[in-house]
Amino acid sequence: MNNPRPCYLQIAIDTPLNAVFDYRWQCEDDQRPHIGQLALISFARREVVGLIVGVADESDVPVDKLKDALAVRSQLSPLSAKWLALAGFAADYYQRPLGEVALPGLPKNLRVLTTVALERAIKKLAKLEVLHDPTPANPPALNASQQQAADAIGGAQGFKPSLLYGVTGSGKTEVYLQACAQVLAREPDGQILILVPEINLTPQLEGNIRARFPGVMLATLHSSLSEGERMLHWLAAHEGKARIVLGTRLAILSSLPHLKLIVIDEEHDPSYKQQEGLRYSARDLAVWRAWQLQIPIVLGSATPSLESWHHAQSGRYRKLELRERAVKNAVLPTVKLIDMERDKPNDGLTSQLIAAIKQRMERGEQSLLFLNRRGYAPVICCESCGWISECTRCTSFMVLHRPEHRLRCHHCSLEMRIPRHCPTCGNVDLQPLGRGTQRVEEGLQAMFPEARVLRIDADSTRKKGSAQEAFDTVHRGEVDILIGTQMVAKGHDFKKLTLVGILNPDTALFSQDYRASERLFAQLMQVAGRAGRAGIPSEVLIQTRYPQHPLYGAVVHHDYDHFATALLEEREQAALPPYLYQALLRAEARELATAIEFLNMARDCMEHPGITINDPIPMTMTRVHNVDRAQLLVESPSRPALQAFLKEWVHTLREMKSRVKWSLEVDPLDI
Ligand code: ADP
Ligand code: ZN
Ligand code: ZN
């Protein structure tokens, strides 16, 4: 029998320090830990879980500085080399330490549970059977383009990215499901990852999947699971038991040892981009993962991102098209523009829109009003002295929330009661200015006292489960008029909805952000796509002051192709993404000058041939929560050149040990 002797574990830890740390571990030779296992260690006087990325016979760390690892989580099969490579790629690409990428994505319970509790959880998994056993639903017969697409995806071998470009209601979901069926039938252990942009869209799809694949274990992964559930679902995926994993962006880093197909629904959706911490794009990582595993991936959308459209045009992605709606007789809604200069709105609604809503009420059909602004009014003001409700901590306004009698800043969540009189001049007559969803709701209810009006936005759905409840109410037909923000614009298949009114889209037309028109166009097409899905003739009314604007013209003609192709040409001429690669360095400080000074130093600290570094500028919303923010945009036509520069740059910036808080974002969406 061997005597235990030490080996040295190289461990990645969730810390901004860009290093792996050595720990000693006493064990017999045949019981050495494996790369990809988790270990419990003491770090900075806390017990934390780290990821073993190397096992060695010796260590460069002096013996008196070496600590022993506390435990190795051998109950769990190690994370695979492929998974480690995925985390490693994300860390490299987004310029983050490996531990900061690999560890936060793991379920918290894997990290915090005691060994005994962890064993209990793993036993639970062994007993976990396929939970539901609904009566299997028969798949509908696909139409010819759907069949072609499903076969192309389901039958693909190797790395084959497809762009499933299908108009709203063209039955993309059905294509995914039948492609999945082919893969599950062909690959006895095969796993499939399906990503959707928002949790609100998982229940609908989850129901469809369970009904379609009754014997197959499905695991969901999204932010509203309890820690216990998340742990169980993550383990089910990691141990290969769950054959379909349905989740939001965070699921892209789940461990899937037998992954054979990736589906990204609504691939254009900005929700795939994480906007804090590790600012990754789940869509981009998904494409890399498919390449790494040499498996097919499908990106579906009625309004693909210009990045994906570009790849489809250049032939890098195969374009699969669904030009028509799948349901018999269902056609795309008629889109009309209402000139608000001629038809002056009353309570935010033009007479034409009011007449159209009335008509739907009489026919027993549903209307949806879309306004991407929650609250009652974006600001209140004093007409006698000009005071307006600014946030004292941010470069923004306090939004009036009338039902709650509060003013709220949507950026720092500062809250206060509505002042009784003007803080500057004492005037008691403070007026709301502009219109949010609550105000529209109030106006509608006054106009249509008999109507069942429902508002769906972040405020009305704060309670867990309340969003689902609200959507169910709409599906059951218990709502006449639905008013909502972008929450209602995505993915939902409301059968009785025949009118969509779009209240105030104009502001985005003149935004400084070059992506604003791409985003507005996608949003309008998506929300318009909620109408007429069951074959009842339907219309979309857009209220605008600029009915001549070409963007609206393209929406009227449902003409994504030309719009996107023209936009791409503009981007190419102006040398903008996807023809250019960008990264954004942000700095935060109490004083704007401090942040700018840091960015100036960052700009000048290194040679950078082939890389353009712009001047530092304050961010559009400069101050949030009493912190001033500035940014520095870095650009290059070559991705490898930019990557090489960033790596060295981040290293240099770390060495600078500035007290300014900074962060780097690769491929930023908002600049
Ligand atoms: P998309 O995701 O493209 O917007 P969906 O997948 O939600 O569209 O499908 C729209 C509607 O068409 C759904 O009600 C779906 O059940 C129906 N559908 C899809 N394919 C078919 C088909 N081949 N025959 C009949 N109905 C279909
Ligand atoms: Zn005043
Ligand atoms: Zn604020």
C-alpha cells in the first residue's frame, strides 16, 4: 500500500486577481484529484470553492506559504476538458481571469453546500425521473419550407451554423422541435441546448417540449429558479441525464457532456448580452461552442442581428427561409402609419387608433398597445418656475409612479413621495409631463370603462410568477386591451390579438447610437408580429410625427431584407461593426475629471499600431448613483489585432494599480 504524499493543485478562484493558486493535497497516488474537479479551499480568510485546472508534483510556492486544500468534491464528475476550454476561451476573449468566468456560472449550492448536503443533492438526482408525463402531442405536418429547414438542421453533421430567417408566426418553433426530434432519435445520449432571450418565454416553450417529448428529461436554467432547483437542473445536465436544456443566456455556460445541437431562438435579442460583470454575448459563445464541438447550431429570428445577417450574406451561415405564416390563412398584419400632426392624440391615442380599438372590442378581439416606457410620466414639472424632477444622484429624471404615489429613479432606484409643492417656488400645481404605461392604462380605462385592460411591465410583474399569470390571462382571452413595454413584444403567440398600436416610437429615430435604428426596426417588426397569428385579418397602427421616414416605410412593407442590406452597406461605408471590432474601456470615479484622467493615461500607456483609440468622453448618462462615468472606445478592422492589443493593455492597466474603478467590454452593444 502506498503512503499518502502531497500533490499540488492549481486552482482557479472567483477573484479579479489574474492567477491560479497552488494548494497542497495529501493523497495516495491512485486517488489524485482530476482537472475539472472542484475543491474547497481557504482563500483570503474565507472558505471558497475553486476549480482545479492543474495537478502537479511540485510547486514554485515556498513551502511555508503553501496551504492545504480543505476538501475535493469527488462526489461530482469532473467538468470536461471541453467545458474548461469553453470557459478558457470566454476568459481570454473577454479579458477576464478564468475563475471569474468559470465559477460564478456554477450553481451556488455547488459552492456553498457542505459535503454531506452535496451528497444528499446528488442522491436526489439519482431518483429524479422524468417529471411530467403528459399525453404526447402529435406534431403538425410541416409545410415545405419548414420541412426543408428542419431536415437541414436536424440532419447536419459537423459545425454547420444556420440562420433560420422566418417571418413572425412562420412556425420556427416547430422547425426547432422537429430538428430536435431528429437529433434525439439519431444520438442515443445526445443533448440539446435551447436558448431563449427571456424567462417569460420559457413556460410556453417548455410546455411544447414536454408534450412533444414525453419520455425525455428536460432541464430549465434561468434566473428565477430557486437555488435547490437550479442545482438539480444543472446536475441533470452535467450528468447527461437531461437531454434537453432550455434556458436563458446564463445556460450557455452549463456543462453538457453530450451536446449535439444548439438552438438560439430570437437570436437578435439584446438580452443575450450580459450587461454587467462578465459582459459576454451568449449568442457568440454559443457559436464558438458549436465550432469547438463540431456540431450544428441554428440561430432563428424574423429580424436577425446585422452580424448574423452579414454571415448569412457572406455564406458563412446557411440561410434557411420561411417566408409565410404557418397557420392556414394567417397572413402578416397590414401596417399603417398614423400622422400625429394631422390626427392629434388625446390621452396619447389618435382618433384612428381609438376607433380601431373600439372595433376590436365590438368583435370580441384583443388589442395590444406598445409603449416602451414604464411608470405614469417620465417626469413631473412646475409650470411657474420650470423645476423638473431630476434625480439628485444621476443624470436622469425621477419617474412618476402614480398608483404608488412615488417618484422613482430607474437608474439608482432612489425613491420619494410625490412632493406636495414645488421644492423651488412652492407652487402646489405640479404637472406630469409625457406618458408612460400607467398613464395610458388610466386613459384607456376612462375611455373604455367596460373594457378589461391589463398592463404588463416590470412594475406590474414584480412578484414571482405574476408575469406568467398575466400572460396566461391574455391567452385565456380574459383581456380586451393589453398595454405593455418590450416585455410583451417578444415571442408570445396570442391567438385572439388582431390589433397592435405603437404609441411613441419616434425618439429612437434620432438617437446618437448607430444601433438604434436596427433595434427600433426589430422591435417594431417583433411587436407587429404578435397580431393576426391565428388567421384573423389584423392590423398594426404606428403613431408617428415622421410618417415619411424610410424606416417606417420598410416596416409597412415587412421588408427586413432590403432594410438590413441597406443598413449593412451604410455600416461598411462608415466603417462600423460588423466591419469593425470594438472594445470599450469604462472608468468610474466620484469626479468626472478623475475618470477622464485615468482614461487619458490608459490611452497613452502603450504603443498601438493598427488600433484606433478614441478620446475619452463622458458616458451619455454621466452620473449614476453619485458616480461619474467616462469611456474610451478602441477599434480595429482586425479582430485578432484587437484581441492581441487588449490582452497586453489589460495587463498594463492592472499593473497601474489606479484607484479608479474600470472595466473593459469587448464587442459592446451600447456605446
Ligand atoms: P414563430 O416562432 O416563427 O413566430 P411559432 O413557432 O410561434 O412562430 O408558430 C406560429 C403558430 O403556427 C403557432 O400557433 C404554431 O402552432 C403554428 N404552426 C407552426 N407550424 C405549423 C404547421 N406546419 N401547421 C399548422 N400550424 C403550424
Ligand atoms: Zn416651481
Ligand atoms: Zn438616480
